[in-house]
Amino acid sequence: MDLIRCTSCFQHSPTLIAPTFRHRTTPKPNLTTISNNHATVSTTRMVVKARGGGAAEAETALVDKPKVLKRFQVSDGHPAPFGATIQDGGVNFAIYSANATSATLCLIALSDLQQNRVTEQIPLDPLANKTGDVWHVFLKGNFKDMLYGYIFDGEFSPEIGHYYDSSRILLDPYAKAVISRGEFGALGPEDNCWPQMAGMVPTSEDQFDWEGDLPLRHPGRDLIIYEMHVRGYTRHESSGTKFPGTYCGVVEKLDHLKELGVNCIELMPCHEFNELEYYSYNSVLGDYKLNFWGYSTINYFSPMIRYSSSGIRSCGRDAINEFKYLVKEAHKRGIEVIMDVVFNHTAEGNEKGLSVSFRGVDNCVYYMLAPKGEYYNYSGCGNTFNCNHPVVRQFILDCLRYWVAEMHVDGFRFDLASIMTRSSSLWDSVNVYGDPLEGDLITTGTPLSNPPLIDMMSNDPVLHGVKLIAEAWDAGGLYQVGRFPHWGVWSEWNGKYRDIVRQFIKGTDGLSGAFAECLCGSPNLYQKGGGKPWNSVNFICAHDGFALADLVTYNNKHNLANGEDNNDGESHNYSWNCGQEGEFASILVKKLRKRQMRNFFLCLMVSQGVPMIHMGDEYGHTKGGNNNTYCHDNYINYFRWDKKEESSSDLFRFFCLMTMFRRECESLGLNDFPTAERLQWHGHTPGKPDWSDTSRFVAFTLIDSVKGEIYVAFNTSHLPVTITLPDRPGYRWEPLVDTSKPAPFDFLSNEVPERDLAIKQYAHFLDANLYPMLSYSSIVLLLSPDENA
């Protein structure tokens, strides 16, 4: 997650209590006020309209009284499980709220939701419909096309953390589908950016045929991950899909991923969020800014409804099944599905934000609060989810279990995961461990060595074998790469790998040793704590930051299209434009850029650990130097299938062949760090590596049970060099990869025309155990029997 997503909205501080809010053009959602007497109900609503400049205007209108339909049998219900659950021919509703003084269940027909009407409301009796801190009720009746929400009343005292407001209908945090608008980017009635939302009431008709689908359980060391945006993957017209920008659209293009050689997709946020959160006119591009990335969750159980081709049809059931269809079809192709989840904050923002769900249900439980009710802002987005509170950590665990058991996902990548290691509000050892600890002076937000939430997730029987990946830092300055509590099961986005590789490949001095550590799976970070190479998820580029093509095209960010005067986004990118800034450059510069892209990808594929590819890098997608494209629902973020076809004989081919090579090599996905028995380092001469500060050359040989022995070398100097290869009597080295060569000779696969002739051109070098390397190039050589020996 980009910690500098909107510089106009927040600042960074380890203990910042932010008085500001992220890009919001709508100060309040659609409001529905309902009296306690359900027989005489009147409603008022606040309609928030969007205007061209991004400002909002409000108007109040009288709405017709809802019809009271006496069609439900009501009984006390049960306190578990939470959410709306089918039981005994009816539906049980249960929700936690410790501080509310009253609760009302609101039933809303889908047709009434569009008109801002409540179909029926059921006040809950605190004596009959409450057990402990859980409100509950059981209903029997016809729930076809029925939605629900809650009204909670209680104290409105922000200074002590309470935001109860009986004028608001709130989402159940456990709702399995959230319904509001049906089309991505479309405004609600009367240009409302935040129309009323409601949860789907389940019915016995909710069925899906998994066709015997089972978890793939790929070992972590064997993964090749592809970070993908569901809408961006097929939204461009060149995708040619029947349902562009949807889960079904992804299914139509899964074979591309199979061809690329990936066996795991990491979906950027697919939990329900409001893409209109940043809605405002962008005068630079002449369109409207949206929350495209989705790192601002409204509900953690509901899939993003507007990523489905069916929209709100069947109250979200079709959307749920469409997500399941994506998972099932991916599994058929041997591709696992990992979800990028955002348990560090929600879309409700700080004290100036919205009450959509958690805040109105029990604010001081779900959010990390200061003594006077202010929001801690370790996320940089206005609030911080109170992850290690007993109720909240159970909620998170229930959510993960649901996505694994019901939706069949294979794992999770946790955005700003270090927040999940911080102590909760009202922290005390009795609350967490059952007994007081001597000297227990932990304050809110303190990093914990054994966080209860991480402990629960790591040892949960339902989550056993599920991939857990941490983005091991947060906006409060906590950086835990190599130190995240892992219990032997967690992997991490290795940001240090990214930074070191970027610098070494572009020719920065003093990094040859650090680069070698990266090639080995970063044992300097993980080995001491009992980690393995697969604990490191290696990446060069991700959604936040430069795309691979931009990394070799721009020295500086070019974010004017974001409408923030180029003040947003990271300024330190370790990029190099290869001599000229921007896409319009000389032929020599463009050739060097292509070479550098191949160098980066070769490095990624021969490194121990888990490689991750960012969507579009396989064909050289450019975002025009924009390294913070969070707000663009347009060509900047769309996968360009036409461009991919244009490069199919060039960069894409190289990517496919390198992933195939990695999969074929037993030695490039080790379960433990390589030792001297398998790996030997070299310099310009065999067995003499140069680890000096001025060294820009790293080479190694690796024993492989399939390929025999592999020689890999990187020359990141501006000067060419002729290297001496290790002597292997009875064998000779043959070139496989040389990034300095034009396609198809950059990778000498068997189908390359005149392959034998290309190899013979190097015979006089190879006969002498030499190989010439151009500047900024990398090679892979294979050992084969010498027929002339």
C-alpha cells in the first residue's frame, strides 16, 4: 500500500492522531431517520450530490412512510453465530454492540432500497433479544430480494469514543454481500456518492456447484505470484471480453496467466469498497477521480459487488457466485487465488468521516482510540483498526475462515500488516493473557512481540496450509521486514529486496554483497529467526510505485495527472531513465531500457524466494511515469491487450521462457538457503568474487539436479567485460540467456531459428572458457557434455 497516496489528506507520524480525512467529497452518507414505533415511521434523507468541481451540496427531502408488512414470525433468536444465518427454516440475526442502549433490525426490500425506504423494522428487546453484549432475533418468512441493516441508539460522545446516532441505518460487519449501486463508477440516485447500503439476507436457495474443487496447496517455494487488479485486467476495449472489468472477464483471460507461467494470482482488494470515495473532477485529464485501487474497505465479508457482471441482481448472490466461479476456474488451471486484504483501517475515516458500519455499531471497540476519543492514525488513512481487541481479532479470524471455507481462496496478503502487531485500545495483560504481567506498561499501539491476532491466525486449524503474506510495515514508522512474527508460516513482501535490486541493476556502487544476499533468498533477514527462502516474496514492482517500463524510463515521478501538483507519491524510486527522461528517446536508449527490463526479470527468476510479477510488466506497460495511480479508472491502469500482442515476440516471450526455466530448475525454488555444497560465487575469474564497494559484477554457479549446473552472471557496469568461466573437464558451457542480444536470441530456446549458428558464434570464446558480456547485461549458461573432449 502506498503510504504517500494523498499528501493533501494526511501526514506521517508514529503516533499521529489525524484531524484530517482522506479524499472525500461527500461529508455524510444518505441518511434515513426512523422512529422507534415501527407502526408510525417517517423518514428524512440527506442527499449528497456531486458537482463538477468535486464539492458536495446537500438537500433534505421528505420521503413517504414505509409500508409495514406483517409477514415475519419473530422470536428471540440466538447470540451465535454472528451475522445473518439460515437456521431452522428461518434466519437468525446476531450482532455485537456492547455500548448501544437499543437496537432495531431494519428489513429493506431491494426495490425499497432504491427509494430510500425501510420495508419493515423490528425493535429488539434488551431483555429477550440480548445475551451479554450480543443483540439477536430470529425471523421466519419470505426473504426473497430482502436486505437488512441495523439502527443503534446510545450515547453520542466522541470525546469518550461513542458515535451512536439513531438516524443512521448501519451495515452489519458480518453481512455477506453489501448492496447499494450496481455499476462501477455510476453515481447513486440524485448524484449521491454514498447512497444507503444494506446487507443481503441469506436464503436456502444460495447454492453453488464447486464441481469437486479442492485447495491446490502449492508449496510456498514453488509459487510464482501475479499481482492483479480485477477491473484493470480486462476493462480496456482491447481485451475483447464479453464482461470487461469483472470477475467473469478475468476468467476469460486466465489462459494468458497460464501461458505466462504463473501459478498464483494476488487480487488487489476485492472486499466491498466505495469507488466514489474520492469522486471529484480531474481538470488535468478531464475525467473524474475514483478510488480505483480499493484500499478502503467498507465490509470484509462481501466481495466487491461492482466487480461482477451481475451487479446487484439477486441481492448480491450472483456476485458471490461469480467470485466463486473465478476461483474455481483458476484452480482448474492450477492457479491459486490470494486476496489482498486491508485490516489496518476502514473507509469510515477519522472523526470527520462517515458512520457506515463499525463506527456506529461500536466505535471504541473497532477502532484504536486515544484517551479523548481521537483516532490513532497508524494507517495514514484517518483511523486504525483495533486488531488485537478480543472482539475484533475474532471478527478478523471469522472473516478469513469464511473466505477460505466458503469462497475457497488459497491465502491472503495483509496490507500494512504491522498494524496487526500493535496493542489495542484498553490493552491490558489480563484482557489478553488472563493473568497480569509484572511491569505491564504497554500503551495503545505498542508493537507486541507475540500479537494475539497473529498467534490466532498462525495456529488456526481452518487456516492451516493457507498462504499468509505480510506487508511488514505501516504508516506509523513500524518497519518489520525480516522481523515480522511468523510462527513458521508467514511470508513477507520483501521491500529491501526491491530497493537493493533496483539500485544494483542500475549500477549503484557498494551493493554487490547485498545483491548476493537477495539472490539467496535474503538469509540475512530470515535465517536467524528460523525462516526459509519462501518467507521472502521478491518483487521489483508492485501496484504502488513505478511500473517496470517506467522504472527504466523515468528518473522522477510524473504524477500531475493525479491533480495534486506532483506532491503525492514516493520521490525515492531508485529508478534510472538510461540517459533520457520519458518515452521519446534515442534508439540506443530504448535498447538499453529493454535490456534493463530483462535484467530485472532474470534476477527475479533466479533468486531464491517467491517471485511476484506486477500486472502489465510482462509486456512493458507504462503509466507515463505516474507512481501513485490510485485514482485513475482509465488507460493508465488498464491492461493493454493490444500492446501485449505487439510485444508477444519480444518481452512477453522472454518472461514466459524465464518463468518456464525457473519451474524446470529444481535449484531455483529451494526449501532452505543454499550452501557452499550447491552454490559457488565468482568474479571475472572463477572462485574469486569481488565484494568491494566498487564492484558491479556478481556471478555464481548452482548445482541443479535437473539442469546439471547453471552459471548466472550480472554485469551492471557501464563497461563491457570478458569473463573466465569455471573449468569443468569433459563439459563445456553453452549460452541460454544473454539480455544484451535482440529477440529471439536473448533466450536461445530450442525453437529459435538458427539457434545452433548463434551458439557457434561464441565457440571461439567458449572453447577458451571465456564469455564476453556487454555493459548492463546478464547471462545464464548451462553445462553440457563436451563432445570433443
